[in-house]
Amino acid sequence: MASPEHVKLVELLRANKPTSAPLEVMRAQVPKMRQNFVEVNARAKVRPDTKRVAVDAGGVPAEWFTPAGVREDQVLLYFHGGGYVMGSVETHRSLVDDLGVATGVRVLSVDYRLAPEHPYPAAIEDATTAYRWLLEQETTPADTVIAGDSAGGGLAAATLLALRDAGDPLPAGAALLSPWLDMEGTGESVQTRAEIDPMVDAGSLAGMARLYLGDAGNPRDPLASPILAPLQGLPPLLVQAGDWEVLRDDSTRFADEVHRAGGDVTLSIWDEMVHVFPFFAPFTPEGRAGVQEIGDFLRGALDRAT
């Protein structure tokens, strides 16, 4: 049974659930959407003893998070969510801080370029650049893990695929939090969870997909929709999602395909949970437990690799 804190959160989310709009209306609303995302997340704070330093990661803006007492020779590379059109290091500072503490490492949070100003594949170019920059700083792949939420989870998956295909050494593991992996929205949960999901509207997702892909983008490109890619040769993966999500089946189908390809994948679907529920760790015990699951998995991946 969900906690009283989670029940209250769901009520608040339902009351403020966005609705879909025509593409050109959504395009015009992007600046306001971004500002609202910043304002909504202003209450979530970083621990006072966490050190934060802005950095140029090979031409990509990013921010180091170093919580007190973590290992600084190991790194979590993090990609924020926001449908590829909003979100930033600023909106995800609390979650990144929590994940650094749970994993016991410092975190490099990446401010990749956003659509529609910078459509696909700009985000993937930035993500792979940041990873390669990390290795140039003498961080080894075995001392690196990757994670991301929602669109950032899809970006984490696409980054692994792009690095694999380019012959780059892969990190020790990755965690995908409620990942968006299918630009066409073909999972059954897009329909079956439409009424119960208090956060994500399928029509809005479709609009964001079009903004991300641009006029010439193909939703079936495997780096735009990693669920369509060959999935062999990936590092150990945790795929975590809530059962109430319209994107639930992006996670379940992706995990099934990784397993069929012979990969090491852990699928974790949480009953009654919403999209990226660890994001709400400052407010709900379920969010905190979700963060700890991710941290335990990534810590284990690092320990096994080194």
C-alpha cells in the first residue's frame, strides 16, 4: 500500500496534469514549460555539504556534484529528463545529489542541448562527448556508471548504443529511470495506463517526440528509439519504472529485448508508482527507497568491475 505522502503527491499531480496541445502551440509554449519546470522544483534542495562546480565537459556544459564522504575516483554520469525539450542541471539537482549519496560517488550532471532549438541527434552528441571527456580526465570505464530519467533514461540507453557502435569502452553499468525509449509510443501501457497515470499525457509525449526529432527525424531510428536497436553487448542494466506509467511498457519491452540478446538486465516495476518516482525522494518514502535501489545497483556494478 502506498504511503500517505505518496497518496497526497498523486492527488497534487492529478490536479496539475498537463494536457496535449497542437504541435505549434506546444512549440510556442516551450519557454514557459521550461520556466514552470524550474519553479516547480525549486523546493527540492541539495545537501549543504555537497560541493557543486560548473565545468566544461569537452564543450558541453555540466556540473560536478560531490556529496560529503563519497569516492571521487568513481563517477556517475547523469542525464536529466524533461522530454528532450526542458529540464536542466538546475531542475534535477536534488535527485542527482541523492543518487550520488546512494551510490557513494561524485556525479557529473550534463546540460545537453534541448529541442526544438537543437533537435536529434544533438543530445546524443553531447552525451557521448561528455563520456569521452570523462575518460580523458583519467576516469576509467570500470570506474564509471551512467544513469538518466525519462528522456534522460532514453538518452542513457542511446549513449550506450552509440558508444558500443563506435567501439568505445563501455561503463561498468547503467540505470534507466522510467526511460522513454519509443518515439512512436507503441507500448500497450500508453493506452492501458492513460487514465491512471497522474503525470504524463500520451498526446504531450507525441508532441515532444516531434519537437525532438525535428522535421526530418525518423522515430524508428534506433538511437531515437533504443527499443528498436540491437541490444547485445551492453553493460549490466537496471530498468526501473512505476506500474501506473503510460511509459511502463517502454521499460518492460526493453528489458525483455536486452534479456533475449543475452544481456544482464534487472527490471524493477513498482506497484502504484508514478513516472520517475525517485524524483520525489524529498517528499515520499517510496522515492527514497527507489533512489536506494538505484544506488545499490550502481554501487554493485562498480564493485564488480574494479
